[in-house]
Amino acid sequence: MRTLLLALVLAATIQPARAESLWVGTAFVTEATSVCGSAATVGDFGRLIYRPAGTALGNDADSTLAYVTSRASVTMFVPNNTFRANINYSGQAISSQVTVTTRTGGILGWTLSPAVLATSTTRASLTARLANFFAVSGCTVSLQANLVQIP
């Protein structure tokens, strides 16, 4: 009986591991400078994965944004911070020739609705303006995405 009681007390105090919170959706390029060339043109689209920073979300202090197309992908990181306007990101792009390029860029605009995501937020919309997109120096794009939280 004591063993059963001890097991019940221990089971009641164990907290399950909290999973990371991610929001995923399709992002469309709504604006691209001519410097982007074929790397990004208006009308292009890809899968966007957003992982904001925040222990309340089950995430650590770093934010990540990934944009994946059928030709290439780019992942952007904001260490110890959240994505927002007027800060820099570091990132890596992988081209269709499997060339990996590392570059930093600026977040020129960032509008997330709702502005603060919670574990109860099931949907969000994002408009972002990013410099040096796809690791192309001088390439600035605007993205529009509707996101859903994945369970």
C-alpha cells in the first residue's frame, strides 16, 4: 500500500515536457526589389515556419523563421530576442544547387496579429519586410502569411 501511495504522489508531481510552439502557413512574396533576380519575385510562395522566443510557449530565448520553397530555403535566427522591426537577423540559405550561404540582414518591417502569441493562439497573420533575403545582398522582400499553430 505504501508503495502505491508513493507512486501516486510521485506521479502527481511529474510535469510533462512542454513541446515547442510553432506556427506554419503559406507565405507569398508581395514585393521584391530587382536585385533579388530569380531568387524571389512577386507571386512566389513557400512554406513559412515561425518559432517565436518565449519560455511560456515552450520555446527558448531564440526566435526562428524559415521560408521553404521547391527551389530553395532560408532560415533566419534572432538570438535572445523576438522578430520585430528594426533589428537584424542572421541566416542561412540553401539553393537548388545545394549551396549554403550565410548572411545577416535586417527586419525592416514586422506586423504580427495578434501582436503577442500565446499557446492558446491558433491563428495569426504576418506581414514582414526583410533585407538580404535568401542571402542575396540588397534583396529586399515583403512577405504576407496566414499561420496556424501546429499541435
